[in-house]
Amino acid sequence: MEIILSIIIFVMGLCFGSFVNMLTYRIALRYDLISNFQFSKSNKNRSFCDYCGRQLKWYENIPVISWMIQKGKTRCCREKLPVLYPIVEIATGLLFLIFNFQFSIFNQLLNFQLITQFFVGLVIIVFLVFSAVFDLKYMILPDFSTITLVFSALVLWFLGHFGDWTYMWSAVGSFLFLGFLYLITNKKGMGFGDVKLAIFMGLFLGYPKIIIAFYIAFVVGALVSLILIIFKKAGKKTPIPFGPFLILGSFMAWFWGGWLISLSAFQIFR
Ligand SMILES: [Zn+2]
């Protein structure tokens, strides 16, 4: 039974990953980050080809599998479909699966509060993946996504930690911390979108997990920047989005924060 449920959760994750890809494309159109005049002619409620606007058949819209069968190209106009599409789908599927393992609620299927927390958790995964992908591609963390995340974190706080004000303080603290860095780096180190995302991180993770999240974000961010500079993929002035690193840190602190804190290096934050 649990295996079947895990498979369902994974497939759900793949489908939501596909939704993230579609949302990324449509929000980019709305922000005029990409142009596609064909889009105005196509049926906006159905999935359409990114390039020629033709409505997709159901079998062209299966997460991962369609991409593999079509060898990374559209069927209609043979344009290249980004490899990021299946990667996002698989990543979302795996995140759903890890979340399911970490917070296995299926022993308590009748507990309304746990079910609500579980579904809000899934919403948080979807919007974190969306924000990471959008920031990676366009260097913007859309406000509607951050607002959804903050609202979801508030719901979880009401359900799970109501009255525990350390979450509020860690939200304020995170906002001030990144806001301070934003100002002293002359707005070049990170964008204001990152500062707003920090409100969600603090409220969602609380103290001391928020410390783990920032630690991972800064260390991994610095390492990746260094590697990109060494391999000449980026110069010292090439902007690198910070959002994906904050989001990676959030996921790791969320899923494994308790274990990471127990490691000796983090003992002082207990
Ligand atoms: Zn096409």
C-alpha cells in the first residue's frame, strides 16, 4: 500500500513539475521576457507548443516521457525543447517523494490537520521550484510566488506552531539580515526579491533551521560562483541569481535540518 501511495505521490510531483514549466513560460510571456505573437491566437486554457502555438495532443504532454520519445524536440516544428523541462519534472517528483518519506502521514489518513499540513507542504514545494526555475532563467523572483509561499507558511504556523513567536522573529531577522546585505553590497550581491523570500524562509523554517538554510545558501552559492569563474563560464561581474541557492538551503534545512543541527559544527545554535 505504501509503495503504491509513494508512486502516486511521485507521479503527482512529475505532473506538478510540468505545471511549473508551463507557469514559468506563461509568466515570462506576461512579463514580456520572451515574445511569442502566436500565443495570442492559441487557446490559452490548453497546453500549446512553445514555438508555433499549436495545441498539444495529450500524448505530447506526458511529463518526462514525451520529452524522451520526441528526443527533446517538438513534434510539430522540430524545435528544441529545453532539457530543463524533464529535469524540473523529475526534481519536483523527487521532492514530493522525499517530503512524503520525511513526513509520512499515511498512517494517520483521517487526521484533518495533518492532511492539511501535507497539502500545504506540497504547495510550498511547487512554488519553491517555480521561483528557483524562474530566477535561474530570468533573474526575477515573482512576487505572487513569494506571497503564496509566505501565506502557506502562515497557514502551517497556525496549524503547527501557533503562539510560538520565534518563527515571527526569525522572519523579521532574516528580512533584516538579507536587507542589510542587499544595501551594503550596493544591490549587486542579491536582488530585493531575495530579501522578500527571506521573510518566507524565516517564517517557514524558524530558528535554528533558518541558520542552516542561510549557511547552505552562502556556501553552495560561493562554491558554484567560484567554479563558474574558474571554468570561465562567468566573469566576476556576471550576475548569478541567488534565489536558487536560498531555495536549495530551504529545502535542505526543511528536510534534514534536525539532523544537520545535530552535527557538531552547528551545535552552538542549539
Ligand atoms: Zn510547434
